Amino acid sequence: MSMGKCKKKRKESKWRRWNSKDRSAFNHILGDLTKDPTVLSMKQYMQHGTTSTYEHCVSVARVSYKLDRLLHTECDKKALLRGAMLHDLYLYDWHDPTSHDKLHGYHHADKALSNAKTHFNIDRKEQDIIYSHMWPLNLTRIPKRREAWVVCMADKYVSIRETLHRRG
Ligand SMILES: [Fe+2]
Ligand SMILES: [Fe+2]
């Protein structure tokens, strides 16, 4: 095997890796939050295709964790994962036009942030993650810290993956 192929294989396996240590770190930080009734209520709303908003948020948290490891961004893991898990806590069916009064794409980050503040004690980093996750659609909300950048990128990746999977 050539050196290039070998390096590529190592990178891929680092990206794909999800071992018991990763699982326990992930569950240690997010365990209680993923079982909270308000967070669980995201299971009743569809995000993309057959993926619920809850599943979408778990995927974004997991991809954020992996991206942080791959890019060596050394994020605050607690803020990263909690922000990712709550980033779409808008709590309505965006496919139903009567469920919300403003354009979903532009305004759901505000609703998610408001709900997250109401139901959870979220810190400044977690607030920033939720507030800026829709950049560049929300053009002026440029992520201001590494945790917000990582979740913003993870959200795009997961959303594209879910949308393509639906059509695949
Ligand atoms: Fe969103
Ligand atoms: Fe999202």
C-alpha cells in the first residue's frame, strides 16, 4: 500500500472511530440532557425526511465531537455537546406553516435559544452556539468562538447527509 493510501486510511479511521471511551465521554456529558422530557419532545418533530429533530441533534453533537478531535480545535466539550444538543430546540413542526409565524430558516435559532434559556441553565458559550448555528443564512451571526464554528459546520454536514439520504 502506498504512503498516501496509508495516511488516508488512518485519517478515515480517526474520523469514523467511535469506541467505548468516546461513548462514555459523550454519555457522561449528555446523558441527563438526552433524557430530559423537553429534549425528548423533539422526537415528535421531523427535521429532514424521516429524521426527527431529536435524532438530528444527537447526530450534530456526535459529529461535533468527532470534528473537534479531527481538527484539534480543543473545544470545551461540555459546551460543545450541550450547545449541539439544544441548537434546534425550537419545538414545532416546521413543515406546518400554522405552527410558527416567522420564516423558519431565519428565525428558528431565536426560538431554540429562547426555549433553551427557559428550560435549561445554559452558559454563554452554549447560547452563542445556538444563536449562530444558522450562519451564513443568518448572515450577520458569524460564529464567534471555536465551539460555535464546530457546531455550525457539523450542522451543515449532518443536514446535507440527512437530505441526501432521504433522496438516495
Ligand atoms: Fe437549525
Ligand atoms: Fe440543525
